Amino acid sequence: MTGTVQAWRDVAPAYFPLPHPSPRNTPWLQRNPWFEQELVPVLRARIDAIFR
């Protein structure tokens, strides 16, 4: 899963591979701080652009 999510730039903005939003993924999120630092802001901006 990590490799797929890390390759998000290869498929964005059409797709954003994301981990399942389960509390069980907390350890994964802690081991991969780049997800919230890099991918989440871009995803939020994309969603904002769609709904404007």
C-alpha cells in the first residue's frame, strides 16, 4: 500500500490513492508523515477547486 500511495504524483490530479481511513492505520500514518505533509494539502486544494 505504501508504494501505491507514495506514487500519488504519478496519477494526480485525476486520482489520489489513499489509505483506508481506519483508526487501525494510525501506525502507518505515524510512520509516513509525508502523507499529511505533502499529499493531504494537495488533495484539499483539489477538492476546494472542484467545489468552487
